Amino acid sequence: MNTLHIYPTSRALRTVSTALKEQDGFLPALMRMDEFEKRAILLKDSIEIDKLQRILLLREAANFTEFKNLKLELSLVKFFTKSDAIFKFFEELASENVNFTTLAEADAYAEFASHLEILERLLLNYKQLLDKNGYIDKAFIPNSYILNDDFLKNFNNIEIHLEGYLSHFELSLLNEISKITSLSIHY
């Protein structure tokens, strides 16, 4: 039986691999969760943007008057260090399937309504620049992929060994994958 074993981190993968090497026989197929996600999906008509280009495009997307209200400087060096937090915020919203309207309605974010509007505009501007240049960013992958059936059909069974939790995106992805091949999750 051709089984793929997926682990959350390189450390977990090394631990399992080391233990398996001490046994006789072939090593099973092993992969990290992030690598699996990249191979299990295909991006439609776009290329994932590289780290430097994404910062430059986000900076260009921030070129509107209201952005100054966030008090983030647009000089390249300072923006370079602050942009990571913005990207992580956008990625988390996408992976948990939360939109700006839902955030604005939450009591905890009520006092940040104007900041959320600015961030929403920044994200929309950034998306337009990505589309114009044929790129996609991690923050948009949950709504812009198709399954890589050819890759997934190589395995009769996929076993996911978890430490922690799965995001909304990962749960949706695994639900789709389970329609193609046998899937089991071990905690």
C-alpha cells in the first residue's frame, strides 16, 4: 500500500525518519505539511510571488492618502521590517476564512474600524497589482487553487500526524482531498 505520511515540522520528520532508518525495509514516503500543501494544490494562471517582490508590490499598494493613518513609514528599509506583520495578518484572515466585515463587527475590533478599512483597501490594492502582474500571494491561495489530482492519486492513503490544530483552509483542503484518496489524521 502506497502511503504518504505527513508531519507538521522538519523536527518531527527528522525524528520519525531517524527511527525508521534503524529498522529493516524501505522508508515510507514522508513530507512536511507545508510541502504537502504546495504539492497538493495548483494555482490557476498565476505564479506565487517571491518575498522581495511581494514587499515591493505591497509598498506600491500602500500609496494612498489614508495609509499614513496607520503610522507605518513607507521608506523601503522600515517598510521591509513592518510588512511581515501585515502579510501574516492577511494570511491568517485568509486561512481562517475571516473577512474584514466580520472583523469590524467583533467587539474587540470596534475601536479599530478605521484601521481595518485602511487594511482592507491595502489588500484590495495589493490584489489588483498581483493580478496585473500575474502573481498570487499566500493570502489569496485559499480562494484560488485547484487540487493536483495527479499528485494525490499517487497515494492509496495519506496519514497526517498533527501537533496543534488545522486552519479552516487546511480543513477544507483535507476535506476535498478525502474525496480523492483515503485520508487519516493522527493527533
